[in-house]
Amino acid sequence: MADSKDAGEEALRRLIATFQPSFLAPNPALSETSRAASRHLFSALRPFCPKSPLDQLLIDGFDAEQIWQQIDLQSQPLLSSLRRQVKHFAKNPEEISKLKVVPLGKKVEKEQREDWVEESDGFDEELEDDEEGEGKGGEEGMDIEDEDEEQGRESDNEEESEGEDEEEKGEDGEAGDGGIEDKFLKIDELAKYLEKEEENFEKAEEDTRGKKGADDEENTEDDDDDDEEEEEEEEESDEVSVLLGMLSLDLAAKMQQGTWKMQGMDLFYGVFLTLEHCGWDEQFILLLRYEDFFGDKGKYSKKMKAQLHQESEGSDEEDDDMKFKKQNKGTASTHQKQLEKIHSKIEEMEKANLEPKTWTMQGEVTAAKRPKNSALEVDLDFEHNVRPAPVITEEVTASIEDMIKKRITEGNFNDVQKAPKLPSKVPREVKELDDNKSKKGLAEIYEQEYVEKEDPTSAPLSFRDEQKQQASVLFKKLGLKLDALAHFSFAPKPVIEDMSVQINVPALAMEEIAPVAVSDAAMLAPEEVFEGKGDIKEETELTKEERKRRRANKKRRFKAAAVKRMGKKVQEGALPNQMNG
Amino acid sequence: MLRRNIRMRREYLYRKSLEGKERLLYEKKRKIREALQEGKPIPTELRNEEAALRREIDLEDENTAVPRTHIDDEYAHTAEKDPKILLTTSRDPSAPLQQFVKELSYVFPNAQRMNRGGQVISEIIESCRAHDYTDVVLVHEHRGVPDGLIVCHLPYGPTAYFGLLNVVTRHEIKDKKAIGTMPEAYPHLIFDNFSTKLGERTANILKYLFPVPKPDTKRIVTFSNQSDYVSFRHHIYEKHGGPKSIELKEIGPRFELRLYQIKLGTVDQAEAQIEWVIRPYMNTSKKRKFLGD
């Protein structure tokens, strides 16, 4: 057991001794060493975990993930129990003094250890994200962190300093199975220190009432559970991590003083390196105490506070909270604690509301208004309401072609159809022969035909079909309207030449009352009766010359006629010419 | 000519406005017809007009029984006349677009390609109407890739706006021997999955770009709708072994059409009534299918 322990410690020591950057490259030997170291720490912590299913960290053939998970298995219940313990101590600070009184109680020791372990846990969680989380599976990184951290804290829990980083993710090796007290840790000293710290704190409170309070809580050792807790409550639910955060800030401040511009983890690392550089032995480094770094507690706390002032943001609430907590240190009920939590959250949110929002919350943001390449980090997800264009794959083409083939075999096309032609000829009307006796007499029939001939429009409707009759009525109405369109100026009726005999009957005869078979229309017109030529004048209208001319014409005609008579007489025989003379 | 056109356009709009009344009348006649057929009493609201309507019903034949809509008016003469198409592009076309338009002019029978030059759209439409064209097709592009197709039916007919996607032209197939020449017979048409009213309307707009084919042609033009994206394919088929063995050979360009607007007027009428327009920003537009099924 001791052998393996030694091996484990040896492994740890070797880890610490390695040059930091060599962790960045995968190195099987280093990995082996770190595995051994973690196993050692795991088994060291095993006695404190009642419910742990694993007796030993299994490292052969397991990869980093699995080892971490095993560590987790052990550390989670451990963490909760530690927290409970710390809370308990927060409530009943007098028990801490009781702790001091009882020497060498393994339990006490464990409790104390567990406190620190818890703290370191928180610290680990906090810092993990910042630095060497990446690179080779955090194991080695974690180791280094814890190392540095330890120095930073100078905890007197280094009874076996040498790489006993009790703070390794909670599975830290409780190398200390010796008494709680050793050359470093003395319970009395612890108690005195605590009291001193409290006084300092109160002084500091008064000093910095005006300013935003820093917490010299940060300066205090982790021994001061209460304060730690208070701080923790301010920041996160994980009480311990807060303290460690503060501590790192502490160191940051200090380093900044000395123009070390690093923060957090880097500082510890830096400290470690420099010290090593200056020739300090590893063990020595690890034996450094808090007080060596932060010399005079009393003076320092104020300075630290002032510095932290400048750095810390929002230490307002912290201050208030601190005061509040201080006041209700004894009577902090659950309800009040909840209230405090809510208050702190409220203040956080109010602060966030006052500041300008992040660019992702700012509506329309152009590239100029947001940091460079920041759109790459945000997970942009848009809901597209449009179905994307179909990708034409082989299957799609094949399905279309199948459909086409099917249609072809069926002959089912969506072509344009030709319109059905209107009938070009009117359908012939089939006349039915009606063999009933005609109701009209013959005379009536002739009359009708005559009237039709004379005046077609006045013919009575003699249609056999009712529908035709209705259609013709409609057409007449339509015809009337169309005529109205043409202003009733029809084309003249065509003349039909007709030959008939005209009788020259004297007009007087026509005026007889007796019925005649001849109508006026059949008479000759006067110009047809007239014989003569030229202009006709009466005797009274004649001039003298015209009278003479007429007489002359008459005489001539008479003479011509007389001669013709004479000729005839001579021809006829002897005429009794003796009579005359 | 101008006045005639204006008068005809007004007639068209007037008849479109009468459609509502005509549909009402049609509905009433239909109800009476049904009532008479089934032997049921005539619905009470129609009692006054029943006699007049019944006479009209008797006088109707199959042409007049169904009320004609403006859609029928737009495509009234299609069955009698063959379509005459003018193909042109947007201004300053690139070489790939010109090639694509050339291919399209072979796809549509009786299509004429024209260089766009600097003509204004209204000029083009006027001259087409004067020369008795039935359709004008405009093709637009984006950096050589054809991306828009506008089909405008001419005597004040509807205009359909499509977006083109996944265009593969014949010119991209380098092997000229493999693809051969394009046949110019009038093709058979296949419209698949245009089941809604809007789908029918779109199918009609595309259908009347083609003339009446002979029943035995081997050329097939397919418009297949799949979730509002219409695939255009152009094949020649051969029947080798007799029954059920059909071999399809794809010729001609292939592209996807996406309808985004139908307007009840020609392209140059910017203020025409919009029959349908796509609304992609609505939350439910992903679930809805407009062209069919």
C-alpha cells in the first residue's frame, strides 16, 4: 500500500516537475504518469466516500472520458456531503472552534480537508473553462492547476505539500492521514487567525463603506467558512468556487502591482514558474504559505480591498450582501437566504438592463455594428417557410419517366381538343302529310295565296310548329330592332316585271256603278290614248299666223283627200257629170 | 384599329363583370332542372321566375347551358386556330440565354424567335396583336442561367409568371451525335398532378401554347407537378417489341417551373388584376400546396 502510495506520489511529483508546454503535445509517458497520479489520489480519497462503487480508479485500457467519469462517480456524492458540512459550519460557526479543540479526530481532519477539497473543486470548475481545459485531456492540466492553486492558497493543508493536491477534482488525495496538525497547521493558530480576520473585516467594512466594498473575505483563508460562503452566495450557488475566484483575483491584483498582467490560472502558473526559475525547489514552492505572499494580513487586506475595488465590478451587491449577511449572521433562515438570492438576481438583471444589449438582441444589426466574425459564433437558425427546390436525382427522373410510359401505353394525353363543328346545313324539315280534309274552302285558299303574293308581310302565320311560331315572333321583334338601328330606311322592294293586257275603256264607263270586272289599274293611261305630236294649243290660243297655217294645212289635206276621191270616182265608172253642167 | 381594340377590351371586362349574374341564373336553372327531374317541388324562392326559367331551359342546347367565364373567352378561339408564339428575351441577353431561347423555339411548334434589341414591352405586345399572334413568351436570366419565364396570352389574355430552376440545356450536352436533331412534329402533352382549380388554370395556360397534334406522333412534352414545382421534360418514344415495351429518349431542355403570379391582363398592363400570387412569408405556406395534391 505504501509502495503504491509512494509510486503515486512519485508520479505526482514528476507531473509537477515537467515543463508545462510539454503537456500540449500528446506524450504517452506523461499520460501514464498522470494516470498513476490520479489513481493515487483517487484511492487516497476513497475512505471519505461511503457510497463509492469503485475501489480503485481503473486506468488500464480506459480512455480519458471513462477515467473522468469514474472520478465523477466518486466526487459527486463527496461534493454534496462536503457542501452540507460547509453549510453546517456556516450556520454554526461555534462548531469550528469545537473542531479545533478536538485534536486528531480523523473526522475533523476529514471535514477540514473536505472543506478545502470542496473549495478546490469549485475552483477547478471555475478555472477549467478558462485555461488548460483543452489540450490533452484535462487530467494533466488539472493537476497543474491544482498545484498552482495550492500555492496560491497557501493552505496550511499542505502537511504533505509535495503535490498532495488534495484539490484534484475532488478526488484529491487526502495525503494527510496524519494528524490534522503538523508544522504548518495548528488549530490554535487557526482560531487566532480567524478572529483576526473577522476584526479586520469589520474594520475594512467601516473603511470602505463609501466605496464599493471589496471583500477582504477574499483575502482570508479558506479557513473562514462563513465568509467564503457569503461570498459564494453572492456569486454562484457553488459557494466554494467563488472564494477561489476571489483568491485568484487577489493574486491577479498582486501580480498586476508587480506588472504581471496575467490572470487567474496563468498567475499561479506564472508564479510557480518564476519561483522555480529563481531556483526554488519544488517542495519549497509548495510549502509556501499564504502569509509569505500576503505578508502582513492587517495592512494588506485594506490595500487589497482598494485594489479589488478598482477591478471588481458590481461589488456593490456584494458589499450590501456582505453587510446584510453580517447582520444576520446568526439568524440567516432559509427564507432570508432565498430572499438574498432573489435580491442578488434582481440586481444582476437590473444591471443587465441598464447596459446596452448584446448585438444578437439588437434587432437589425449590420456588420459594422457587431464585432468581427461574431456571426460565426452565433448559432443562426432561420425557419424557411418555403419548400426548397427539388433536387433532381436518378429516382426522380425514373419516376417521371415511369409515369410517362404508363400514360403512353394508356394513350391518356392532355392534348388540345378540336372544337365540335357547328352544323353547316339546316336540318331538313320532314313534312308530315296530313290526310284530313282541309278546313278551308278552295276560294279561301286562293284568297290567301293572292294576298301573300301581293303583300308578303301581311300573310297570317300558318306555321305547323308552335316553336317555329314563337321563333318567328321573336325574330320579328329582333328585325324591328335592327330596322330601328338602320333608321328604318330600307332598300326599295325589287320590281317584278309582269305582262298583262291593258284595255282602252273610256273613263266614263269606269264610273258606272255597276260592278265591273276591270279595275282602274287596267285602263290605258292618257298618254297612251293620245294621238298627236308636239305642243297642243286650242283655237283661242293660236296666233294669226298659226291660224293661217292650220287652215292652209287643212286645205291642203282636204284637197289631197278630194283628189283621191275624184280618182276613185273616175275609177268607178261614169259618173253623171252631165248633171252639173 | 385602336378604337376597336379599346372597345373589345371593354367588352371583355364587361362580360367578366356579368359573370356573377350569369352564374346566379345558371344556378337557379340548375335547381329547377334537378327539381323537375327528381319530381320534387320547386324551391319556394324560385316560384315566381319558374315559368320563364323553365322556358329558357327548354330552349337551351349544350353550348348555352353552361355559363361562359372570362377564361373561356380568353381561350375561345384556340380550338379553331393554331397558336402562334413569339419568343423573346430580356434586354441584352447573354450567349447561353440566346441558346436556350433558340432551343425553346424548337420545343413550341409554330414559335418565332425575335431579338429583343431596345424595344419596349408595350410595343412588342401591340405589334403582336396586330399580327395575330396568340402568345408571347419572355425569358429572363441571371448571369447566363435562365431564371424566369413569362407566358402572356394575347388578346388581353392572362399572363403567367414562372421561375426557372435546375435548367439543363441541350447545348450543355457536348456530344451532338448522341442527342441528334429535334423533331418538329406536333407533340402529345402530358399534365400530371394538376388537380386544384389553380392547377387546372396553369395547365390550360401551358396547354394552349401547343396546337392539336396528330394521334400518332412520337414526341411527348410532359409537365409534371410535384409539390408546386412543375418539371418540364421532352421525350421521343419508340415501341420496339410490341406490347408494353416503350423506350423513352430524352431530348430538349429540362427545367423546373415555379409559378409565382397569374395576372388577368397582358404583360404591359401593370395595373391588371392579380388572379393569384405566391405568398412565401406566411407561416402555413410550407404545408400548403397550390397546384395540386
